[in-house]
Amino acid sequence: MKNIWILLIWETFVVVEAVLYSICTYYLSGPHCEPTHISDTLESFFEYFDRFVNYQSWFIPLLWLYWPT
């Protein structure tokens, strides 16, 4: 049961990061979702970071919690 709290805290971090990324993308992009207020390089870095957090960071804690021992 102790492991579930670590998972819940980690997934809360992932959700907060995803919401912040979505808000930033909404306000920093033009009408066709191209970055208008920041450089393309910075936009690519933010997109990479968001994908890393959303795809990899959900998978690793779930494996750690539910993998049979």
C-alpha cells in the first residue's frame, strides 16, 4: 500500500505538467497551432518534454507497482 502513494504523487506531477503544457501551447500558438510567440527550437523542446513525461513516465511507475515479484 505504501507504493500506491508514490504512484499517486508521481501521476499528479504528470497531470500538472500536461495541463501546464496545454495551457502554454494554447496561448503561445497561432490559429494553425504553429508557435508564434516562441522559437521553433523551444517549442520542439517543450513538445519533447511533454511526450517524455506523458508516455514514459506513466509506464515506468506502473511497471514498478504492478510487476509480479
